[in-house]
Amino acid sequence: MEKVTEYFGSMVFDERIMKATLSEKVYKSLKRTIDRGAPLDISVANAVAAAMKDWAIEKGATHYTHWFQPMTGVTAEKHDSFISPAPDGRVIMEFSGKELVKGEPDASSFPSGGLRATFEARGYTAWDPTSYAFIKDGTLYIPTAFCSYTGEALDKKVPLLRSMEAINKQALRILKLFGNTSVKSVKTSVGPEQEYFLVDRDMWKKRKDLIMCGRTLFGAMPPKGQEMDDHYFGSIKPRVAEYMADLDKELWKLGILAKTKHNEVAPAQHELAPIYDTTNIAADHNQLTMEVMQKVALRHDLVCLLHEKPFAGVNGSGKHNNWSISTDAGENLLSPGETPAENAQFLLFLAAVIAAVDDYQDLLRLSVATAGNDHRLGANEAPPAVISIFLGDELTAVLDAIEADKPYGGTKKEKMQLGVDVLPKFSKDSTDRNRTSPFAFTGNKFEFRMLGSSNSISCANIHLNAAVAEILRQFADKLEKAKDFNKTLHDLIRKTIKDHKRIIFNGNGYDDKWIAEAEKRGLMNLKTTADAMPHICDKKNVDMLTSHGIFTEAEIFSRRDIMLENYIKTVNIEAVTMTDMARKEIIPAVAKFASDTASAVSVKKSVSKAACKYETKLVTELSELIDAMDSATTELEAAIAELKTIAEIMPASEFVRDTMLPAMDKLRAAADKAETMTAEDYYPFPTYDKLLFGV
Ligand code: ADP
Ligand code: MG
């Protein structure tokens, strides 16, 4: 058996390989680019490209690709081989610095929200040297950013890098005020916990909804769901364990720090968590993880479902975005620290996050809004669509004391003094217990839990970084002008707590009472993508995002359109799939069962005087349900036709929300009822019990 330490990162062009294959001069120059963003000389690029190519060919690669993250939600790649003809009929393997640094994919088919008119279809990809190149399936992958020729971002990486730069800039200003002048950079880190479902591949093949939409559009609840709580952290079945072991190995080869794996709450649901990394790398790695998860599943005759809500009635899948800010010296700015000065600095960063989440609730909400995630956030499931922060009782008591100018915990006579008093030690346990909060402080990081399992983590982190950068900017503006730093600091934190404490909620986020309370507090409740997404264009958001250089105004409007279009198209495909399954599979199956039962009645009646009460009742009820399914399908077909006539994106998204989705629910309700009354042999595809308990 190969040792993990030996094959970990074996497919990655990382520091080790760079050091071993590049001259010292080239290596140093590349490191300057990686660490400090220094421009890259073409001679250096040529040398790096040559080394990458030799290394990749030795590992069996024949192609290279610029790998990027367009607005489709998945990654994109176009493979070019290294071959180049030699005069004598042979080929040689070539890869130049120019090819490494820049690519020109035919970009006309990627969504741009009108940023790039098709007659000017050219976009380009630019190498992101901060994320290591790697080999997958015989191809050298080069992580890249994707832009239009006029410089607009057409992807999720460019704004993510910009948001990291914004928070770096503002956090450095704050640190300087605390006398911390040796820090060179501040970075955000993320550890994304990834949930997923596994289903048997043969069963999956029989369901058009899973194939087309990644989720079941029909399906009655099985006799057993998740109510016994016996799946969460339960022992892992052998077939799943083999899958997980294989998955870990593939991820480790790619240098991904896969760390934790366990069963989740719903049957057939599991989770994988990596060790946290710089946000940019974490985002690339999470995209790769999702891809590898799906690929490895096929080898085990399984299908990995990353949809947010593959099954109604059991938990959906999310992605917990564990987020922190730290300095290049390794100091975590969300860690309370040991000394009064560290405590004061911590409280300022904490206050900044609290204010950011309150002021930009809408941006955070819309950063995770998709048709799939609406089934979790809008429905009776955690976390709710309302954003709030969980701090835990201890930290909340500290903030209360500061706000009220009272001693903390009543142990001292004088009020709490920032910069003088030492904070009590928080036990990590007590801060980590709440699992229902959308945004929870967990000791030295925040866990943003609203992300959908299929979301790119980039969007959430772009908006989170941007919002926190903005509040840090406001704080720095005030503090830099302060005559008495400690007093200004104290007043600033106090005022921030007072102004934004409405966003703090330590109770049960699933509770309906909370939703009513949140409304009283004036918190936003943006239930669907159609409700949330337009807010990205609100003036306060446009002003903030553009002032930090994260998006241009044109980019913001284009992103709203792309995301809404994605919502509309997703639901439309689901609606069409539903009508297809209803007309071609479900209605005929139920009708056949009803007619077979009816013929049994006539046979029975012809030989005896049997009343056939059971059969008559069944056939009557089934006939009613068939009619209900037929008319609901007709209604849905009409909605599909009407949607085509709505040209504008916003009204179309509202139509989807108000007409199409309710029509789908109606059809589903009739079909799910019919399913429970139809003999199993007649049913055209595997039902929930088989899908959820079949692996
Ligand atoms: P759980 O949430 O299941 O209790 P943890 O909170 O220990 O587990 O960790 C969950 C994720 O948070 C992991 O991906 C871990 O690497 C990440 N994480 C831990 N510390 C930090 C940090 N300082 N910044 C960002 N992510 C972190
Ligand atoms: Mg966690």
C-alpha cells in the first residue's frame, strides 16, 4: 500500500516541484508573483511553462487546459494537446509561456449578461499563479481568471480576488492603528463542509428527473425518513466507505486536504470537510472536490447528487462556509487572544462582522440564491432565509456589558474597559452548539451555513469579504482621525453593538416564532431567488461594491440578469421534465393499474355476485387522481407556454415564482398521492424507499 504522505499532492505542480525543476532565479521571480502579485516576465513564464510541460508529460499528460469558473456555476475547460509537427513527420511536445499565461477560449456561449455582445465574442483567460496547476485525467490544468477584452470579469474568480484585496487593504489600516506594523498582508480563509447524497446508479438511470434536474420532481415519502436520527454520524456502509476511501485518495493526489467524512442527517446523505485554506484556493479546491466526487461515484456504480434538495421531506444539502481572517504572521483576527489589547482588536473585528452582516443581509442572502437552494432556505428547513448571527451566550453577555457600560458577569465593580480588561475565556464548546443559525460564531471563525451544496463558494465569499471590508473602511476612517484612540475605539464598538444588535439571535432558527420576531426587528426575509437577486442592484449595494473595486456597475447588473436567467431556466427545465414524466410515465402507469383493476371487477362480477367494493373504490379514486394529474399537467403546460412570451427577466422570474412553481407543486401532490395507491409493479421508476435506502 502506498503511503498517503508519498502520494499526497503527487499531481500538483507545487512548491516542491517548482523548487526542483526551476532555476533559482526563475523560482524566486515566480514566488514574487505568487506572494506579492509582482508582474511576470515572459522569459520567466517560458521557463515555468517548459518545466510544467516536462513534469506533466512525465506524469502521462498529453494535453493542457486553462481551467476557469464562468457564471454557469460549473467549471469550464478546453483541452489542447502539446503536440506540434516536426518537419520529418514526427511531432514534438511544446508549451510556451504565452500559452501558459493567456488563453482565448471561444467565449460566446458563456453567460455574460450582456457584457459581451456576441459579435465581440472574445474573452480571455489569464493564469492565476496563486493556485497551483495540477494534472487530472491526462491533462495539465492551469487555474485561470476569465475576462472580456474590455476587462470585465466574466467569472467568479476575478471578483473573489478583488474582494480579498479589499479586505486586505482595510484590515491592514486597522492593524496599523493597533500598532501592528510588521504585518504585510491579511487573508481570509475558508473551510467548506460539503454535503451530498449517494444513490444507486441503476436506479438513477430510471429517473428522468434525477438525470435532467439532479433532484426528484415526484416521490411520496417512504415509511421511514430521518425521524429516527439513526443516520447522522452512524456507521458507514461498506459500499459508501469504499467510495469515501477512493474519493479521499483522488483528492489527496490533487493536494486537497480532505479531512473529515461522516454520514449526515438524511438517509443516503454524507459530508466531506477539508482543512481550511486561503479563500481563493479553497474555492478552486471545492470546485474540484465536487467534480471528483461525481466522477468517483460512477466507478462505484453510484451517483453523487450535489443538488440542494434531491428529495422532498428529508433534509437538503448545504455547504458550511467556515470563514476567518488572519495575518501573514498567522494571527487569526477572529480569535479573542490573551491580552487586553488583543481582546480589544478582536472585539473591533467582531463588531465589523456584526455590522457587515446586518447592513448587507441582502447581499449575503442573494449570494447563495439559486432555484435549488430556495427549497432549503425558503422552506421549513435550516437555515431559514432570514439572516441572523449566533454568538453564544458568553460573548453576547460581553457585548451586552459593553453596550450598557456595565461590568461583565458582575465580578468587578467597574464597567468593562476595552483595552484594559481581559475577556473571559470562551469555551469553544458553548459557541459551537447552535446548528440552526445561518451565521454562527464558532470560537475563532464564523460559519456561514446558507450556501447550497452545489453553489460555488466564491459568490458568498465575494459578498462577505466586501461587506466586512466596507465596515472596516468606515472604522478605519473614524479611528485614524481619533485624538483619544482608546476612547474612540470604545465608543465605536459600543455604538456598533447598539446599532446592529438586532441581527444577533441565539435561539432556534427553525422556529416560526423567530421568523415573526425577525420581522419585528426589521430583518429581511427574502424567500426566493426572485425576491433576493434584484437587491444586488440597490443603490447602497452598487455604491459599496463599486467603491471597493469588486464589481463595476455593468458587472453587477449583468450578474443579476445571469442569476435570474439561471433561476428561470432551471425551473423551466424542471417543469418540462415534470410534464414529460407525468404524460409518458406516471399517468399511463396509474391508468394501466386502474384499468387492470377495473377489468378484474368485470371478470369477478361475471362469475359471481361479488360487490367488489374495494376495487370499485380504488378505481374511482385512481380515476379522480388521473384526472387531477391530467388537468394539473395541462395547467403546467400552459405556464410553460406563457413563460416563453415574457421577454423581460424580472417579470419572468416573478412568473416562475408565482405561477410555475405552484403549478408544479399541484401536479406533484396529485402524482405523489397516486403513487401511494398504485401497485409497486406498475410504477415506472424507483420510489423514495428504494432510492434512499438502496445503497
Ligand atoms: P464542525 O463544524 O463539524 O464542528 P470544525 O468547526 O472543527 O467542525 O471545522 C469545520 C471546518 O472549519 C473545517 O473545514 C475546518 O478546517 C474549518 N476551520 C477550522 N478553523 C478554521 C479557521 N480558523 N478559519 C476557517 N476555517 C476553519
Ligand atoms: Mg461546522
